[in-house]
Amino acid sequence: MRITANQITALRIVILPLPLFLIYGGTTSRLAALIILAILGLTDYLDGLLARKYGVTSLGRLLDPIADKIFVAVTLIPLVDLHILPMWIVWPIFFREFLVTEMRRFMTPGEKGLRVTELAKIKTTLQMIGVGLILLTNTFPDKLVTIAFLSGLLLATLFLAVAIYSKSGNLTSRLRTALLLETLGFLIAVLFPARQVELIYGFIVLLVTLVSGAQYVWACLPSVLSQGPGSLADLAISIVIPLLALALLPVAPPKAHLLVVLILAVEFAVQGIDMWAVQEGKFDLSTYKRKFLIPFLLLVFLGVWCCGGGLTSAVPAFLVLCSATSIIYLILDVWFHMELFQRGEFFQ
């Protein structure tokens, strides 16, 4: 029995929690995290090759972006929690991810949604490499390891570019972009102190993420507005819980980052399932989530906060309640749409 792209993607999701814990360790632990992240990045490339060879399934279109987004959650949240990256860089990245996914779901009835743009593919790769470089620079602040890694990567890409150009007389836009970004990354590592290198890398990831998101927003917004004036309110309500949980991380108690990662990861999963269900013309459970579950969670948070508990009591209660309700919703979502999961596409 051959290994399928969906099986590799599922394995990637299962392994993803490992770096979350290893990042908090010492040098050896962080190196192990970086090795695992590199392997996960290679599996992302491998499942893409298999999908193109044997065909993309609807399950694959669900699993692959979920895996990419969970990758971002389990790597960026620790960087915020450890004060390596500021919240003003990380929060907009997640805002883009949740907003674009939700907008794509809003425009999918009767159609198959938007094609993934070339910039969005570059964005995903840049997020993975950028997180690795930031963690590498923070672990080895003399920057020698970062510079050595980027030098090797740049030389390998140059050799590949020369080989392709000598054979075809042309370079792909993706290869030219890789050369540009690698050269930029190398110059930044050479010219700036380690702390500034981390922030600049983070800002570049943020900038590319927002620009790629703007493409989708520009394309999706007319379809969202065409569904009536309440569509924007539905859009905002749909993404408020994970973004609020992330915004509360700086005032949350120790170890709360685990709950924030859990909330973000589960919300990415249910977003994907809800979008899949809408695309297939199935029951949209998220309608009840927007009307009842999310307002309930917000009322509980405001109630505890305003009735004397303050943020000290309201934040942990909110995060625990959100974690529990997100998991319950995920279970119900899978159960309601079990027909979609029983098609056997996991083995295709």
C-alpha cells in the first residue's frame, strides 16, 4: 500500500506539538525543535509532490492548510510567550489567517472558492523558514550559526539557479524570489545585532503575510458584502474568540500559552471543516456557533471581569472555557459531517 499525501499531512499534524515543548528547553532542546521543524517543512513539500502526482482530494484541501496554520500557532506563540517577538508582529499574522479562511468560506456556496495564489505559497514557506531563523538567532546570538546556515542555503539556491538557467535559459519567479529573500536575510544577519535581526525577520514575515492576505480580501469582499449588511458582523463574530484569546496572552497566568495554542489550533481545524462542509453543500454548523456559542463565551468573560473578578480571574476562566467549548464543537463538527470523512480519501 502506497503512502498518500493525506497520510503525510495527518502525520505532520500529529508531530507538531513536539516543537511547542522543545522550544522552551535549552540549546540542545531547541536544536531538536529546529530539526523537527525542518523535517516538517520537508514533509509539507513531499505531500505537495504526492498530491500533484496522484491528484488532490477534498480531504487534502482541508488538511494541508490546517497543518500549515497549526505549524504557525505552535511556533509563533512560544516566541511571543518568551518575549522573542512582540504581540504587534504576531497578532496581525493570525488575524490574516483567520480572516482569509473565514472570507473564503463565506464566498463558497455554489462555487469552489479561490485558488491559492503564488504569493500565498511563498508566504507559507517564508513563515516556516522565518520562524526557524528567528529561533536560531535567539539560540545563538553571536549569529555565526544563522549566517552559516543562510550562506549554505544561498549557495545551494545559486547552484540550482545556474543549473536551471544553463538548461532552460530562464528562471522561475519562485526561484528568483527565493534568491532575493535569501540574500536579504543574509545581509540582515550580517549588518544588524541579533535582537534587531529577530525583529526584522518577524516584520518581513508579517509584511508578506499581510500583503498576501490583502489579495484574498480584495477578491472575497464583494462576495461577502453581497450576502447582506449582516455578513460583516458575522465575519467579525466568527474570528473574535481565537483572536481575543491570543490578545489576552500577555496578561494570562503562566503556562496559559498551551491553552492559547490549543484554542488556535482547534479553531483552525473547525474553520477548515466548516468551509469544507459549505463547499460540499452540507449543513453549516457554524451558524449556531456565531449566534449562540460565541456570544455566550463573550458574556461569561465580561461577566466575570465586571463582577469583581477582574482580569486575574476572567482571563484563565475564559481560556479554559474556550478550550473546552472549542474541543466540543470540533467533535460535533466531525460527527455532523462524518459522511465527508468516510469517503476513504485518507487512503487516496
